[in-house]
Amino acid sequence: MTGPRDATRHGAVAGLLLAAGGGRRLGGRPKALLPHRGRPLVEHGARALREGGCGPVHVVLGAAADEVRHRAELPGCVLVDNPDWADGMGSSLRAGLASLAGADAGAVLVLLVDQPGIGAAAVSRLLAAPAVVRSGPDALVSASYDGRRGHPVLFGARRWAEIAADARGDRGARGYLRTHESEIVLVECGDVAQAYDIDTEEDLSHLE
């Protein structure tokens, strides 16, 4: 018989990569297409989710979506178009959660495309957290770095509707996480990942 931990390992947790941003502070270069190790940045995020144990993996596209589809290799991923991407991350989170409505997943792990320092090791560590198995659709688990909350974040399916209702502008799930701070289980990932963002020209130095 398959136990809860086996179910989690085999896809009870979906992966959601938010990759719609237009890179306003990067001169309008879509973040999904920034080159990293010879490939578009979106590929690295999708690979981290797949190799970390998530399934299915949904990728939300926005800025230059057609070009991303043409240039990026995203095998096995569900590509979700967000026509309202310019409204901010909240619209991408809503689009991504809506796309998971028919998926057989009890939770979703959300990763941002502009954090290439977070890879499969951090994803798999969150999936292996006892709170994921114990809480299932009520889980609320976040990576932390030296005790400070960061990404990725895992949301049980019973939380999705409330998160989507609160996701507006660039706040994403920040308001929801603030309201439910006492319920968040932190999983330290500082030894296996780096939580920097690619937001400005200076941040491009992190890319290879």
C-alpha cells in the first residue's frame, strides 16, 4: 500500500513556477528569457521543480510568452498564459492556482523564476518536511535562510482559494503569509540554496 510519504514523492505536490515578469528594472528584458548557463532562466526553475520531486509542473508565462514557448525547452510542463501579467505577481499566482484546479494535487510548491540560486535540493527538502505529510491539504511550509522566511513556499490545496482571493498587484501571497504567520512551518535551506533575486542590472552578476 502506498503511504502518505510515497504519495507526496510521486506527485501529490504540484510545482508552480511564476515566470511572467517583464523585467521592468532590467530594461524591459523578460526574466524568463535571461540567459543562465547557456539556456533561458525559465528552464532552470522548471528543472528544479521536476528534479526536486514536484509533479505536475505548471509554468505561468506573461511577457514575451510566445518567444518563451519558442526558445525554452520545458518538457512535461503545463504552460499557462497570464494576459494580465503587467498587473503584478498576484495575477500570475491566481492564474497558476486556477490552472491547477483539475490537477490531482493536495498541495503546490511555488517558485519564482528570478531566483536561480534555489534548485532541486531546496525543493526536495520542503517536500520531505514532516509537516507536508502530516498536514496534507492544510500544509503551509516555507523555506528559510538563517531563520528568515523565503522561497519556495508550499501551500496545501485547502488554502488556494483564500490565497487567490488575496493575491493582488505585486504582493503575491505576502498578505496571506503575514496573516497566517503563526501557522507557517519553516524549513532551513541556507545550506543548499541561495535566495537572491534577479531584479536589477547589478543582480545580473549572479547569472553565468
